[in-house]
Amino acid sequence: MKMWDGRFSKPSATLMDRFNRSLGVDAALGREDIEGSIAWAAALKKVRILSVREHAAIDRGLRSLLNEWKNGTIRFLDSDEDVHMAIERLLVDKIGAAGEKLHTGRSRNDQVATDTRLFTMRRVGEITKLIGAVQKALLLRAKADRAIIAPAFTHLQQAQPIVLSQYWLSLLFALEREKTRFAEARQCADLMPLGSGAVAGSGFPVDRELLARLLGFSAISQNSIDGVSSRDFVLQALACCASCGVLLSRYAEDLIIWSSREFAFVELDDAWSTGSSMMPQKKNPDSLELVRGKAGRFVGNYTRFAATLKGVGLAYYKDLQEDKEPLFDSLEQLGLVLDVFANVIATLTVKTDAVSRDLDPLLLATDLADYLVGKGIAFRKAHNVVGKIVACSISSGAPLTGFSVDQLREFSPLFGTDALAVFKWENAVARRNAVGGTAPASVARQIKQAEKMLGKVQS
Ligand code: ARG
């Protein structure tokens, strides 16, 4: 027997039941569903649909189910269609006929939208904390690696010298924007649909402000059709997960390359690496490969639900049941990705010698051109002069930093004895002191700024 089968003359097909059932996925909403029902019962008592006695019985029954859910002892049945039906059945099993009044004036349509919004708000809050943990790990690295001169790459070719902190801080600042995106996603979810009924609004004058207060929503939906049909908050949360996942995948890619024998800039801690079943010598950066790989999953989950939502008319249709699997998956997996990534960053070893050992002297070519600009010629001309010096360095095999002033003067009379100061790595980074640059003074300002953003960080 089903809760809705009064008008049917025969039972639904077994395959239809299996096809329709969502409990395997939406059981995760147990807590939100029970809390939503506790609030709903209070609202029904206020409009005297429930007597004080009935309300007390329902409230007690729901609270005991909430405990069971928290302890993991709640017993759903294979025959339960979804989490909402399961909780209602368990309540009636527990307290009897009074439980049959709970669904008055409510629909699973406003119920599921409420549960999913609450769930999203909570999980997004957890994700934001985990992003903060990655940022803290990066900040500690940035503070530790200020004196390490490293090549910055463009096109995977050595480009210009930086201090290594500059690299760690780049991700720290990018993650701050991800936090902002998630804060917006949380705000989008923070709109309570409960009291919208199936589509036209509840048939009882329930106090929706009271419901919102009880459940921790700061706003209520102003239109019942919007209340039951909107899933933009799901798309937004999925888009945030995709954005954050894609960002981390790019850093994972860099670090995977840096951990190779050819680069050997970093070594991952054993605890965050894995071995090979065949090759005894192997130590693989699987943690980072999964961080990178799961980005595809986040993008897929967004695309998957966007494709489902497209064309679903403005009301509840069962298509919307397909929102939960991608949403739960992205929120859970991004949590794992962030947690693992924070640990990888916190425990890896920077191979200081390797980072600085192979700096190509040609990385100072821009600085040499800038020197000529300082002597009064146009940058484009300076670029050409230094290009010729670079070509000479390459063809003769003499490193740029070995050129004497006299040799430089063969290319331009503007070179003076002060030109040789250009060949000091420290000078090259120190010059880049405009806001955001890699100069130690600029990095110190970035660190200050980051500390202000994150609050005090224990080292
Ligand atoms: N299991 C459904 C979902 O997740 C709950 C809402 C069902 N509503 C309905 N009218 N059939 O979307």
C-alpha cells in the first residue's frame, strides 16, 4: 500500500517502483527532512491544525527519529519511495494516528526544495572552511619560502625569476574568490520555500516567518511557483564546485610536474603518495592526480544537471529529483579534494637547491632591456638590442651573466659599469615592487594582506 494510491485501481509495476524510488540518494537529507517536519508541526500547532497534545506526540516522535538518524540506527525500508515518505511512515509507526496529520497543508514539492536548500547551505559552509584550511597551508608555505628564488614559467618555459612565495600566494588569493562565489551560492540557497504547498501555496495560514526562523533561513520565497520549481541554487552550487575544482586541478598539474625527477622541485610526503603494484621503486603523486582528475567530475555534474533542468516547466516535475545525485556528489567530493590538497601542501618538501639550481641566466633578459630603457631608449629598441645579446649568448654558449661591460657595449654604448648589477637574481626580484609583484617587500605586503583576510594563523 502506498500513501498516495487511493485513486489507483492496481499497484504500480515493480520496475516503475524501482525507477521512481530515490531513497538510495535522498536518504542523505534525513536530518534536514526531520528538522523541516519539526518546524512544520510547530506551524500547524500555531494555526490549530494540531492540538497541543498531537503536536507534543509528533514533536517527540520526530526528535527521537532525529536521534536515530544521527546515531545511524534509523531503519528505512526498501519499499519507502523517498526520504519524505520514509520519515512520515516511521513517525506513524512510532506514534500512531497523530502522525497522519503532519502532512496537512504541505507537499513533498515544498518539502524537498526546503530540505535541499538547507542541505546546500550547510555543506557550502563546510566547503568554505575547507578552502580556508588550504589557504592557511599556503600562507605558511609563503612565509617559509620568501628567500627561495625560483623560475616562473610561461608556456612551461622558464620566464622570469620570482620568490617561491609568490607562487603559493597566487593560489591563496584565487581561493579567496572561490570563497566569495560559495558565499553567493549559500545566499542563493537561503530562501525558504516551505509553505508553498504543491504549487499554489499552503491551504492553511501557516506562519512562514516562524518556519524560516526555526529552520535558520534568513528569507522566505515570495511566490509559491518559484518556491517549488526553482533550482538555480543547485546550479549555482554546482558551478562553484566546478570553478573551485578546475582551479585546484591547475595547481595540481604544476605540482605533479614539479614532483617529477626531471624537475624535482618538490617531494610529496609518503602519506600522500602511493606506490606501484609492479615497479618497486615508484612513488606516485596520486593525491594530486585525483585532485586534478576530479575536476572533470565537477564540470560533469554541473553540465548534467543543467541539461536536466533545461526545459522543465515552471512547477515541480519529477525531472527535478535528478538534482540530488550530482549536488551531493560535487559537495562531498570537493570537500575531499580540498582536505587532501591542504594536507599535500602542508606536508610536501620544497627542494630548495633544485628550485634555484637551474635558473637560466637568460631569465634576466627582460631586466637587461629595462636597464636600457632606464638609459633613455624605447623599450622596443631595447628589446631588439637584448635579443641580439641573447642570440650571441646562445650561439657562443657563454652565459648572459658572464658578459663583461665591454662585451655588452658592443651591442649598445649605453651599457655602463652599473649594468652588471642586473645580473644579480636578488636585484631582479627586488625591482618588481609594484603592487602584486614578486619583490620581497611586495610579498611581505601580500602576506600581511592574506593574514588580514584569514585571521591569525598558527605556524
Ligand atoms: N523524491 C522527490 C524529489 O526528490 C520528492 C518530491 C516528490 N514530489 C512529487 N510530487 N512526486 O524530487
